[in-house]
Amino acid sequence: MSVAKHIELTADSPDSFEEAIKNGVAKAGETVDGITAVWVQGQQALIEDGQVASFRVQMKATFVLKD
């Protein structure tokens, strides 16, 4: 029997939402094994001086617990 767990992540990128997702998964993968999926719950564009400065995503990552 498998049991999965979710963790909440927030990640940024100066380039795109897609890159922010990749950054978050890569960083979480340094300490969490077996990430199988992420669910993007929200997106924000951060503004500085009237321009988009970075892209932020809030997401949940799913991973399977070891037996």
C-alpha cells in the first residue's frame, strides 16, 4: 500500500511561471525524494518600478512516503 503526502511550496523566477515551477521542484527535490506531481494553486507577477520583476507560483508537491 502506498501513502502520499503534500507539501506547500512558493517559488520565484525572473523569467517565467514555468521556470518558477521548475525552480521550486528542483529545490524541493534536494531534500524530498519521490516527488510525483505538483498542483499550481496560484500565480503572481511581482512589480517593481511599474515593470514585471519576477514571477511567483504557489503550489503543492505530492510525494510517496517510503515503506
